[in-house]
Amino acid sequence: MKPHSFLFLFPIFALAYSAHIEPVKLTSDCRQDSSLFTVEEYYRKQVVRIPMRDGTKLHTHIYIPLDDSQKYAILMNRTPYSVFPYGEDTVKSSLGPSLLLAKRGYIFVYQDVRGKFMSEGEFVNVRPYTEQGVNENTDTYDTIEWLLANLSNHNGKVGLWGISYPGFYTSMGIINSHPAIAAASPQAPIADWFWDDVHHNGAFSFQLSFTFLSSFGQKRERPTTRWSSPFSFPDNDKYQFFKQIGPLSNVNKHFFNNQIDFWNDIAEHPNYDHFWQTRNILPHLKNIQCAVLTVGGLFDAEDLYGAWQTYGAIERQNPGIDNIIVMGPWSHGAWSRESGNQLGDAHFGSNTSAYYQKNIEFPFFEFYLYGGKRPDFPEARIFETGTNTWRTFDSWPPAKTVDFTLFLHADSSLSSVPSTKNRKLIAFKSNPAKPVPYTQENNVRWGKRFMAEDQRFLVNRKDVLQFMSPVLQVNQSIAGSIEADLWVSTSRSAADWIVKIIDVHPKNGTPSSGDQTGPQIMVRWEILRGRFRNSFSHPEPFTSRKPTRIVIKLQDVLHTFKKGHRIMVQIQSSFFPFFDINPQTYVDNIFQAQRSDFKKAKHKVYCSDTYPSKIVFRKWNPPALQD
């Protein structure tokens, strides 16, 4: 698609592309003041149990506009997180992806997925797609069939949407699409739990998985309207709490008592084996016949991989459909509940969430579910951090990029010129008893601010290497993936490697020099569990002290390092407690490591002509901004 920017200038509460379709009839006061809009005043609720092809009944809430003078599209959300509130006499405080869609008027459908809350059946985490039998795809299909046959005031078109886990169900629902599905928006969708949520490149997301599964993972004895009780942390010091747990094997000994089935599954499958491979949805995203809007946050600590990869898989495997991606400066799902003008120590200059809801999400569902004049949807709309600018592209990654390489040097500098010296390296000691904290935030729930946090809090850590470029004389813009191509070694047989890309701002507006800098805002980071450097299915130890090449692929970015700023790369071997501590002694299953396996180690990063370590960016020349 040709890249264009579009901004609708007519009142947002009266949007309608088709002349014969009107929004839900609201008072003029309600249009001006969203606080006057109440669900019960404009919708009625119906509670049903919809039978699936195997006889299992799924608990479903349907919100139908009271105004029956027109027909409405169906907009459905399938969730493992409860369709609360239960009962026909209580309603949600808001409906749909945003207030704009609730005011426009849709038949909103919320469904407890199989085996969760009030739905019958057995719940399976990220249930694999299968050609035979029942799965989340067939449950979506059967639900749509029932809705079309039993609701009288629909227009025959169905849309799906969901954020995070519900985003996974949205993706599942459009495989071999039901003919009535006209539009779907998987938002921050799970794609593959060896790279989303539970792991990053095989490293185990300890804090997130423990906190999430301690409640979500509890067994349900019978259908219920209540969440399981959350884990009661002894205090709010997450770093100390998770450090005191010790080896991962202590989780079941002291906390879960083998009662969290999926925790046990994770522990039994430390490598990318059949268990994880069958839960990878990406190869199955085929025969999709509807328009797709994939949405993600550039600072999503949970499902950043899922958003990029879902869009890419749909693009490759479904030629000819309208497939769109939007990536904004958001944490996980923030576009639906926060303004999006700031995250951590980064400021984005505007209410990016409102912009997205008004100019992207609303027109997407409006056009594909109600018709009218087609908006000019670009293929990709990505927020450029650094300049705080929405950019449009006719493909992603952009076609016109060139490699831009920065080499690491033993004097802690970054340069586009490779080292000409041999046997140059930087070493650091890694102590499992003193892992590097991933953030200054100190609470038991996994963080989100850290994704754009000022990294100066690590300035005194000797186990965090820093490499810095000279002050930039011109803007340097990058678009697409980043690749850390490193030569490393360890004195032990196992190690994790974390690479962070940081935008170093001038101090008090003056270009920085030496160690005196302004904010050091993280742009992107990634981890690689070193045992998986050659294969995620067949791990292998390091040979002690042997220089070894590792390649870490960081998720896509669109960022401009401004003139007067500097580019920094940090390398470390722990990121705690977001990820578990690597014992640094190779064991077949890290979930079975003993306290005696945890050893201090000396790690080295090589910066020589024989073993050149480098960061490869994709340089992009953005069009000039209009004043």
C-alpha cells in the first residue's frame, strides 16, 4: 500500500462512513461528556450458554443496543479472564475496545473460553491448533454460527478483538475464517510462549510466570464466577523475595506444592520440544479471509514478539488480504487504558492512545463491519520514538534500509570502524548471589516502566559493561530489527547474555562527554540463554574460556538518536528477577538445578580483529517532518 497519513476531522462521536447507518442514538450532552454514557442506558444484556459441536456449553454475555431501528455488526471478545460481571441484572462499566465503538453501536459478545470461569469443559493453556477435534478455532466458529442463527438484529458481519491472551483467541478464531468474519484485531497477541511471556529466547520469565500462574494456574473444581486467590507476598521487595527462593526447584517445595499444572509443564519442558512447538500458532495462521489489524506496544515486556510475528506470519501466508500493523509507544495493552503520553522516563508528546482509537481502530471496524467510503489504511503505522512521530509504511520492515554497524572496542567505545588489534577484550565477574536488577521499581508484580527506564541506576555495577559512541553530529534513524553479533566466553559452562540499546541524552541540553551524561533511556533489550545459541531444541554447554560466537536478535524498533545524543550498548549476564538466575554450571534441566550448581563466573566479551563483536542496525532515512 502507498504510505499516507489520515486524520478524520469530523466529531468523533458522530463518525459513520455509510450514509444509511447511524450511531446509537445518544443525547447531545452524552456526546460531549463521556461520563454521561452508561452501558445500561443504551444496551440490554443477555446471558446464554452456547453449545459447541462436542456438546460443551460456553458461558456468553451479549450486549444488544436498545435502539432496534437498525441492524448491528457483532463484535466478539473471547477471554480466559472472565466476562465479569455475571448475572443479567449487572453490566460492564464499558464495552468494546473503546468508548467510541460503544457509542457507535455494536452487538458486543463476551465469552468465557472452554474450561474457564462459567464455561464447561477443560481449559488448556494456549491450546494447540489441530485439524481434527475441538479447539479454540472450532469454538469460535460454533459460537458465530449460533449468534447468526439466534440474534435477530445483526447485519451478518462479525468482528473479533482481544488483548494479550484474548488476542491469542482472536488469532485462533480467524484461521480458516468463518465467512461472516469481516474484521479482526489481535492486540498484543500471544504467538509462541518460548518467546512471549513465559520465555525470551529460552530464558525463563521467572517473576511474571510465578506471579501470573500462582493465581491463573490454579485448578478449577467446578464452573465459578470467582478468580482464584492471588499469591500473598510477604512484602513488596520483589528482588529479595525471588532471590531468597533460590533454585527454581524450591518453588514447588515451598509454594506451589505441585498444584499448578502449567508450572509443572514448564519445568518438564526446558527446551523447545514438541510441547512448545505445538503451541506455536504462527504456522497455522492460514486461510484467513478477513481484514486484520494487529496492534502492539513498542515497550511491551510481555508480547512484543507476538505482535510483530503475528503480523508477519499473516502477511506471508495470506497474500491479498488487508493486513495492517500498528505499533505505538505503549506498554502491554496501554492503548486501551492509558493516555500513552509517557512510559518510564520517556515522554511521547501527545495522547497516543486517543489518536489510535480515533484514527485507526474506530475506522477499521467501522469500514469493514458497516461499509461506506474506504479510509486510506497504510500497511504499517509505527510510532517513531526519539522524534515522537507517527510514521506510515507500505511494508514492514521498510524496504529502503541499509545495514549500519557499530563495533565494540576494548576501551568501551562504539565505532563504525572495526578493531585492528588482536586479543582485545573486556571481562566481568558474574555472581549468582548478586544478580543485576532489571529495574529500580521494587514491587512484586513484573514491571512495565523499565522498558523505557533511565539506566543510570546501574552506573556503579561492575558486572554491566558499557560501550558508548561519540556524540552524534547528525540524527541517526533506525528501523527494523537489531542484531547483536558477539564473541564471548565464560570460565564456566553456562551463561545468559543480555544486550541493551540505550539513547544517551545530553546533560542539561549539552552534549555529554565521559561519564557525565543526561538520561540514558533504554530503547530495546533482549536476552539469550547461552545454551540455546545454536539450537533451541538441542542445548549445549559452553567450553570453558573458549571464544564463542552468539547472535542475539532484538525486536524491531523505529527510533531516531538525535544530534547531540550518543548511542550506548550495555552487556550483562543477569536481568533479575524478570528472568531466573542462570547457575552458570550447565545442567540438563535448569528447573532441577541444585544450590551447589550456582557458581561465580568470569565472562569475557571480545573486541578484536579476530573476534569482532558488533551491533547491526538497519539505518533508515525518514522523510522530513512538516512544521
